Amino acid sequence: MAEGTKVAVIGPNADNELTLVANYFGYPTAPVTALEGVMAKAGAENVVYAPGSALAGGVFGNHKPVEASVLKHANDKGALEPGLTMTSSDNPAREGDPVSVTVDAQLDHHWKTSPIDGSIADEFGIVWEGFIVPEEDGAYSFETARESEAIIGGQNVSDGPVEMKAGEAYPVSYTLTVERFWPRNTIEPMASLSWVNRSRNWAGEALAAAEEADAVLFFGGIDADLEGEELSVEIDGFLGGDRTHLKLPRVQEDLLKKLHATDKLVVLVNFSGSAMALNWEAENLPAIVHAFYPGEKAGSAIADLLWGEFSPSGRLPVTFNTSLDGMPAFDDYSMQNRTYRYYEGKPLYPFGHGLSYTSFAYSDISVPEAQDGAEAMPVSVTVTNTGERAGREVVQAYIQLDERPNPSTPRVELVAFDVVELAPGESQTVKFDLSPERLGYFDKDGALVAPAGMSATLSLGGGQPGFVEDTGAASARVTFTAD
């Protein structure tokens, strides 16, 4: 983007740290969300931000620590003063006299060692008590750190949003119990209370932000609060951590359609650990970046990519289908229509797919006309950067047997890949020695069989055969001879 371009950063994952780490994670020491990365790249004065919507249903990705300005405790005379009363004990059951009773300005902690005695892997208990005095009316959803429980206005925050009125004082009690008991972790304990006002005009704020900007960057998708192991979420598209359809959550797609109608440039950056059926988005948006769950510095990397600091070279390790239609049932363990190797339909984005800011052409493929199936087969191809900027290309080699000996034999299979970096106009020959294990197939008893007496097509290119432009791959025939 040109210097000085005004950018609207919109979407429920724009400032959602959970998209950086996903399931089974450690806490990053210096995370950079998409919003932070874009602000650093474009300059804060050129960025306007609005979350725009929930992730899905009542699940939000933009909880932020409850501000110190709304946290109060009662003094000896009953008057409210800033901060919460923090009572610390040197044992998880909080038995006996407390170690200390202090006032904590804000409930947002990530300790490297024990806050009680500075030790590592300590066991202790802390209770924060006081009041929250919100500045706006609304239904507030709260999140707590692990090993914690919060009661606000007499309601456990895990039971759903808390209705609150501006200026009213709501009792808060937050309990942190740190003990050595699976699956709890006493290393680097945390205590935090974050919230989001679900009653805001989310879509309205997003459309207002878009009006102020030259371009819209929409950071959407899902996160590990929606897909994961043994979750309690039961909303459209999600059941217990599983997906019941592949669509982008309705609330996000509806907002994207409204943003698209403004005639502003809208780019989607999608976060998810699984495939998404981005059908409307693929047809109507000029660019889609799939980020998966990319790690703590993702915001910086995504901003560099969008601003053209480097050319993208990632390739999909899974198939993005248009829907679940035709897919086998969850309890059907056959491979029919599963993965790119057996799928018979037309995917939205195939396994191995990925675009670049430059272009590559394939030529001079070398494949033996006849090959002993029990020996390694040498193959090669020339790759040329035909674009105007440097780029990295993932060269993929696929085999397709003319006849599938049994249903478990893949219709197409990736057998090797390599990566080359080429300047504009530069060419390089990429070579593979394909082992018999890569060229063979498994019989009905599970034994590996060399493809003796069979014919196949070898394709070397930037993606699956049939899903790249004519110059984006080169193919050749080979006949495997018998011993």
C-alpha cells in the first residue's frame, strides 16, 4: 500500500491474541496481533480500528482487561476508592492468616515467579474483592485466567453475560487457586479479568471506520475457543469443539457483505486451524490471506506481506472444500472422498494451492520413459521466474497411476517437494530422486507394492495437476517395468 494510505482494521480476530497460539500453547513473551502489526507498519495515525462483530454467536475474540478506572474497593468509611482488595495466602486452601492484604490497581498479572515468595512452582491462593463500576450500560461477557473463578453481581461469569448499568457498583470476587494438580500448572501463574460489552453497535462502528479509510483489512475466521478439544460451545457451526459446517460464521459474512457494498477495497485475512468454505468471499473479494494460527509475531509478518515486503509462498496442507456435501460421515472410516488423494469433487482451494506476487513457468521436464519400479527414479524440471520481482516457489511432484489397483490407492499423491528462490528472469533446475516407497502403493493387506507393469503420469509444478495454469506445471508419462 502507498505511504499515507488510511486503513480500516476491522474484524473479531484483528486484536485477538488467541489466534496467535491456538490449542495447547505457552504464553508468548511479546505477542504482536494483526492490529498491532498494521499500526506499526502504516503508522497509528493512518489506522482506524473496529472489531465489527463477535466471532460467532455470543463468542467474542476481543476481550480486554477490565480497566483500572472502573475497579473499586470500600474504605473504612464505606466510600469507594480505586483498586481491589487483594488478600494473599501461602496455601491453595487459603487457610490461616493471610500473608498480605493490599490494594491492587488492576487485575491483570502474569508472574514469572510466585507473587508470594518469589519461588518457582509455588502453591498459593489469592482473592480479589471489591466492585466494578461500568461507564456504559450493557451486557458484559467476562473471561478469567486459568485456575480462576469470578463472581460479579452475584453471578458466576462462566454462566453468561452480566447485565450492568453505567455508574452502578457491582460486587466482584475473583479467586485464584494455584496448586500442583493435573492439568493445572504452577509455572508462571496468571490472574486476569477481561471483558467485552456485547451491547455495542459493532457493525455500525465498523461501517463508520470503513468510511474514514481508503482500504479495509478484515481479520476474521475463528479461534481455539470455537474449535478444539472438549469445548462447551453449542452454536451454529460448532458443537463441542467440532465443526458442523465449514462456512465463515454468519455474523462475519454479513458484515463483510456490508463492507463490500461500500465500494472500498476489502481484503480478508482468515485465521483458523481447519478449512473454511469461503465461497462468497472467494467470488467477491480481491484478496484472501489464510493465516492459520501463525505464532506470536504474526501481526508483523502479516503486515509485511500485505505491504509487499516479501512475496507469499505458503501452500495449503489441507483441502478447502465448498461445503460438507458429499463428504463421508464422521463415523465412516473409509477414505472415500477424504483428503486431496481421494476427493472426487471440485474444491474451493486444493491441497498445495498458494499464490505469489510474481509468476513461475515450468519447462524441460525429464522423466524416464521406462523405469524399474523397485529402483529410485530421477526426475527434474526447470523453473523460471517470469514475473517482475523476486519470489520463492514450492515445487511439487505428484504421481497419478493410470489404474488404481484397489480403493485405497490414491487417485493423485504428492511424492516430493522442494523450495527455490528466484530473481526476476532467473531459472533453476530442480531434481528429485523418487524412492520406490514414494512411487509404490499398498495392497489390500497393507503391504507396500512397487508399481511394476503399470503406467503413470508425473507432474512437477506449483500445485496439484489440474489446478494450476498450463505454464504452472509440466507433466510426463512413465511406464514401470517388471523385475
